[in-house]
Amino acid sequence: TPRPAMSASVGAGASACARDPPLADGVGGGGCSGGRWLFGRCRRRRQQRHDAEAGEIHSVHPHERQRRCRRRGILVIGRFAACSIGGGVGGGVAETPWKRLHCEGREAISTPARAPSPAPAPSAVALTFSARRLPAGCCCEGEEGIFEAFAHLAQPRVLLESSRTIPGFSRYSFAAGAPCLGPHSFTMAFHRAGNVARCAGPGAPFGERSVEGAEAFFEMLASLLPGVPVHSPAAFDFAGGLVGYIGYELRPNAPAATEDGDVPDACFLFVDRFLAYDHLLGETFACSLEGKGEQTAPWAHSEEAERMARCELKVQAPAECPPPEEIKFSVRHSHEEYLECVERCQELIRAGETYELCLTTRFEAPAAVSPLAVFRKLRRLNAAPYGFMYDFREVPGSDHGFAVLGSSPERFLSVDRSGVAASKPMKGTARRDLADAAADEEIRKELAKSEKDIAENLMIVDLVRHDLSAVCAPASVRCPQLMEVETYAAVHQMVSLVRGQLQMQRYRSCGELLVDAVKACFPAGSMTGAPKLRSMELLHELELRRPRGVFSGASGYLSVSGAADLAVVIRSLVVRCGDQPRVTLGAGGAVTLLSEASGELEEMMLKAERLLQALASYAPTSVEGHRGVFTQVSPPPGEAV
């Protein structure tokens, strides 16, 4: 079998991750990266990386080397070369100022004052950002304030909520919606079935546009952000921009699905007015984007912003439907079929087709539910760093409204304003023992030593490193956190962190920078397996050629500030409204040679458990189980239907 060779290669990659030091100020050491400069004689392995970037200038005659260096904007000092990423093959002299250092055969790094910003690109409207800290008396008190402000808005409305705060990871929540949307806001929906994108709203850049395939979609998405990053004086990176999701069906080389999804394959709201809440300091901010030259005062300083924070806006609240008599979920794969799929995955691994497959299934119930009421229960039952709710009453190109809500613990990709990209893949899950603290700690320790979960995590870390390396500076990709166990409301998770410095000088606009990074990593490796492309092909067959939809995609924001923060769409529900109401959710797990079929089935049900419990506390809920028998879902203790 191919497993021994796989383990050796993956283990070597992972051990290299562990040896690498974490990024300092967002830049990795030991290489020419992010506007930094490298001088001195290098070891053979590191020399090869530099040769690739500088057109193999070190392998030719010294006179030819100097000629090539001058043409590419690379300074030569004696026998030592200073390699500029901005002046790579075909590039010109970088604009960043740099110093000449005496090396004496050692490496020395000269750091410019700041990383170069993306070159300006044409933009229809020049925007400025305003933010104001609101007085304590004009805000809803406590962490519930931002959620209640969101609940009192009309559709369309969006909420990004860090209901579980982790230092350095999740600290802020953001809420926006009607009637507090400005002249630059719009809704964009893309339907892959018809290859058409539609926009609606006062700031819509177009009405309808033909978009042929995923590649063209990402190009269109980049064009919706302004060319020049908007300066933000706030501590948080989000300064307005696109908030929404990208569905799994927009993955590269995706085959045609056999049916259309219930909702658009991608949907975003361009947010130009919003509230931000700092969970660490307990402060609320009103924020807005204004066009340069507009005569009116910034919305952030208006009375309407304060009324929004106090939940005093007079709006027509969305109609809340009464709970149904029963929510009855059927499952795409019966329990017996899911066990067979796990065994089929292992056969494919033994045959050398892949190393790991993330098998998923879908739960579906024809029922009309209130998205806000269900999310109110979910956020309490499964507090997570990436809570989100997108509530759209009218969507361009659809005859029905919908909502997407979830509480994801996993970061797909973040990019800060200095161009540092980070991904936090999760692989390895264990149920918590909430009744016994000592037993719960034992479970956590067992997960940290689990050979199967370590193998899963290592393979996905290696995959994420590969994806980020396509857009990050050479030698800047690091893994400062490897296979650490984090504890959440219902589960323990094995988590790693991978970071790298994006090559910002290569891009004409912040939209191109962000979307190129997203495209390089999409979809998350933790939702596919390794190698990624072949795994997606195999999973498409195993999952009956049916679409995953929003599940397994990415959810969050792409900001005009040049920053982004996106979660993997897991632990999520999609609620379709209209004449044919429906509730869907997805769940799954990674399969390796060490997997046990019964254990994989149990893990899949564990990941759906909190979602089903949230629904069960809203209305009686049952799920199809073994041999097609429906089992009643019990609401969690203390939660009444």
C-alpha cells in the first residue's frame, strides 16, 4: 500500500513546520519575503529557492550573473547578491528603499519602513472610512447588544459574531442591515447553473453580467472592491466591504452538479455602514464609508447610528413564522450507505488514488422555520469564534428569500492590512464529557496522542502550506502552531496554524490581492482531503454527484481596507423561505486508512448534533437513522421547545 511512503513524506513536511520559527510582525525569517532583502552566502537548499526567483542567476558565469541582476533590479555586492521578490523574472526595480550591508558571508536583513501597497487601479468611487466610539449610555449593554441591534434590523441584514472570544483570533463582532445601508451598498448573487451574476442596490456596479465559470467569478469578485485600500484608523481590520459566502460548487475544475442548489452559489452584501463591538474592552463603534466630496456628515457621527445601537430604529420587522409541528430530516446517505462509503474511501486510499478523503452527507427537511429564532438558540448552544447569519428577503435572480446561519470554529483564511495570510485548519474531533471534568481532560489528552488524528492533521497542514506558497513570498510560510488541542462547547478539536506573507507588490488592487489568496486556498483542504484536486473528483462520485451547496465553502468578509477574514462553512444551516420552505445542513469527517467505519459515522453525527439540538429546542425534530427509522432529537438540558 502507499501508506508508508505517504507517512514519511507528510511527516517530514510536518516536522519541518515544527522547526520553523513563527512569523515576527507577520514576516518569516530566513528568506527574502514581504519587501525584505537578503544578503550573503546561503546554504545549498536555500540557494535553490533564490535561484528560482532570480532566474537562476547564480548558476552562470559571474559576468552574465551581474548582467542579469542589473536587468532584474537585483544589486550585486562582490560575490553576494541581494534578491528582491519585486524584481523577479520579468519584474522591474522595486520601489522599496533598501540599505547596502557588509555581509562577510553571513545573512543580514534590511527591513523597509512599511510593505509596499498594491499599485492603484481605476476605481469608480473614491471612499473614505469613518469610525466613532459610541458612549456607553447609547448602546445596548453587554455582549448581547450587537446581536439585539442586528435582530432589530430589516432585511437584508448580516451579522459576523465572535460569541466565543479567543485572544489574537476572535475579538470583534459586526452587524449591518436595512435601513442603515448607505448609497454605496448593494447585494450580489451568483448562480453557477446559469453562469450569471446579478447586483441590486443603490451602489450596484452592474445589473446582470454573464460570468463563465469559477475563474471568471473570482475575477468579477475582485472588481467589486476599490482599487486602493481604504485607510482605517480603527484597531479592527474590517472597514466595510463584501460580507457573505462562497459556496463549495465554485471550487476549481468542479464538474456539473445534477441539481440546482436552494440558494445562490455565492452571495454578498456590500456593507458601507455598520456597528462593531469589541468583546475584549466592551466598546461599540459606529462605522461608515463615505464618497470623497460628499457634502453630508459621515453616518458614523449621525443620530441614526446611535438609534441603531440602542435598538430604537422604527423598521418593519421581518415576519416570523410560527414553529412547525415537526421538523423531519431525511439524510442523503442512510447509515448503512455511509458505512459503505467509508469502506470505499479506504479502498481508494489502498489503491493509491488519494491519502485522505473528507466524506460528507446532507440532512434535509421540508419545514418553514424562523432563522433568527433558530440562530438565537444556536449561538447559545455552540458559541464559536465564527458565528454568522446572512438574512436575505429578496435576492437578485431568485424568487424566494433565504438565510444562512452557523457557528464555525475553523478559520479558512485571514489577511491583515500588512498582507499576512493565515489559515487555521482543524482535523481531529472528540466528544467532550461535560458531566465529569477529569474525564473530559482525559479525552483531550487522548486526542492529542491519537495516531489517526495526528495523521489527518499533518496531511492537511501540508496541503495548506502548499496552497499558501502559491501566493506568499518564498520561505515566508510558517507553522507556528502544530497539532494543538482546543476546547469548544461540545467537542475538543486538534488545530494547527499556518501563516505567510503575501507578495503585495504583485497586485494592482486590494481586490486582486484578496481574491487571489482566497482562490489559491479554496476550498479548505480540511473539507476535501489530500491531494486536493483528485480528492474532490473522488468525493463527487461518492456523494452521488450531488452538490454540497454553501456547506464546505467560505463565509466572512473581504474588506476595502485590504483585509479579509473567512471561516469554513461548517456547523451551519441553510433556511429556504417561500412556497417550498426547506432546512438543510451538512456534516462529515476525514477518512484515512486508520479510520473505523462506525467511528466515522459517530463523528459525522456528533458534528450535526448541536445544530439538531438547536432546532429541537425550537420545534420537535427527528432524524432518519438505521434502516430508515426516524429517531427523535432531544433538546439539550434546560432548553424547552
